[in-house]
Amino acid sequence: TPFHGGVGLVANGGIPKPTFWSFKFYKDLCGECVLRTEDMVVLSTGDGGYQGIDLLLSHVTECDCLFCTSDYIALGALKALHRHQVAVPKQLEIISVGNAYPDLSRYSIPSLSVMSLPMEEMAAACLMILCQHITSFDTAVISQQLEVRYIARESCGE
């Protein structure tokens, strides 16, 4: 197979700054496992994922799993891998973060494995914290843990 051992990261990054910090977080978290991440910073769109695969295939030959920071990036990556005749998941597995539009990942071919974020719960928690800050003038940092689920599908051999 053209890939062997390691993790590739195709992430949204650059401008605006919150997006950059998100990319920096993923890159720091992955540490030395991530290969050539500076070449795979893309827009969080299907086109971004498609272009990210062209960069990945031109630079990296040592990964067997691709981690995409959005469903849209992963869907574009799937299309580009199909064009390059890379068999998912036999040659390269793909995991996405998000699950904002479950039907997109569930019905893609192959169906996309996802780290599902609780978007509604995150929004509700943010709103509650904001209201607390506004009404009490308390600017203390508040942290809350929410459950993230892994949904195994065909893109990881499930």
C-alpha cells in the first residue's frame, strides 16, 4: 500500500484566528504522529479536503489514517482519494470531527467514521455561561466537560 504507519492531519487553519488556534490545538495534540501538517492546512470545505489530499499524496507516504477537522473536509478528501485510486479503508482510514450533518457522513461512500461533537449541548452551555457572566459580572474561567462519541463506520473498516 502507498501508506504505512502514522497519522495525517488535514485541518482548517489560517484566518480567522479562532480557526488558526483550532488547528494549532490539533497539531499540538497529535505531536510527532502528525506528518507534514504545515502542508495540509485547508479551508473547511469539500474543496479544501480535496486539495488537502493532493498535498498529502505529493508529500507524505507514511500514514495509514487521515484525521480531518470537519465533515466537509473529510467528504472532499474521500472524493480526491477515489480519484487517486486510494482504497478507503484498505489503504487509508479516515476519521472526521463534527457530525454536524449526520446524513452526509452516514450516506457517503464509504460511510465516514466520526468523532461526534454535541453541538447543541455546547451551544447551550456557552449561552448559560455567557448569561452568568453578564448577570453576575463574574469573569472567572468556567470549564465544562461534554461527552464526545466515536461513531465507527466504513471509512475505518467498521
